[in-house]
Amino acid sequence: PCAQLTFPGQPPVLKKGKLEPVDVQVQQRSGNKKVTLIYNLEGFGISPDTFAHLMQLRVQASTSVTPAVNRKAGVQVMVQGNQVQTVAKLLIDEMKLPKKYVQGIEKAGKKKR
């Protein structure tokens, strides 16, 4: 099995093997603090640094890009707070990533009014 990734203004890229989905998780930190962790962005040609900066501007929260813990390879993007809905909207609506390649967005809570 292989996959072909097409990016605007660039030739198509062929990837061998199964495409790992972008993984979005919310972890509880001390007290009532939460952080959103995003993994596997590089597999879809999304720069973790650029994505972190976009999220930082969008939600007005601190972000960081660090080597992924408990993973074979890659980096993780950490965003303060539960930002699952904003991450999903950015990946699916604006970056046009198919919904089947974004894992963990079903855990998004209801949006506060």
C-alpha cells in the first residue's frame, strides 16, 4: 500500500506504507489544567513550527514544539488548554485534511457560549 500526497505548487509525493493519522489528545496536568497534544503532522507535509504559530495566533495561548515522548519518532505540538475543536477546524476546514486522517477529534467538548 502507498499514498500520494498533493500539495499546491509542488509535485505529488509518494509515501510507502500506511499513513499514520494526525493524533490529537487532551492531557490533564496539575489541578484543572489541560494541554492539547498534536502528533504526526510531518507525515502530511505540515510544518509543526508553522502549525504551532498558527494555533498560537488563533487561540491566544502558549504553544511549544518538542520531540514526541513515548513515540518512535517525530515531534509533538503542545497547546495550552483544551483546543481540540480549534485544531480540528484548522486541519479539516482550512488545511483540507480528510477527516479520516484526524484521530481524536470526537473527544471535543461542547463549545462554550
